[in-house]
Amino acid sequence: MLAALLAQVITNLIRVGLELALANKDLTEAEYRSRLAAVVLTKRHQMTDEEIMAEVRAEMEE
């Protein structure tokens, strides 16, 4: 549980960093999307199937 929470915090920090880099024109839109996709895929690789499905459901509700 704690590991999952820590992984979420780290993922959110990376997303914020990428968004700041995009806003500062340090990244192109394509680079931003590519790096964000890599972060999400890496995170999901470390998750169980149940955690992935719960996250997908939460994203669909937003």
C-alpha cells in the first residue's frame, strides 16, 4: 500500500516536471507526450492487474 502511494507521488512529481518543461518551451508537445507515456507505462508495468483496472476506471470517471 505504501509502495503504491509512493509510486503515485513520484509519478505526479514527474508529470508536474514535464508540464513545467512544456510550459517553459524546454520540450515540444511530441517530446512531452512521449516522456509522459514512458512514465505511465513504467508505472503500470510495476502495478498489479487490479491496480491497473482501478486506475483505468478512475480515469474514465474523470
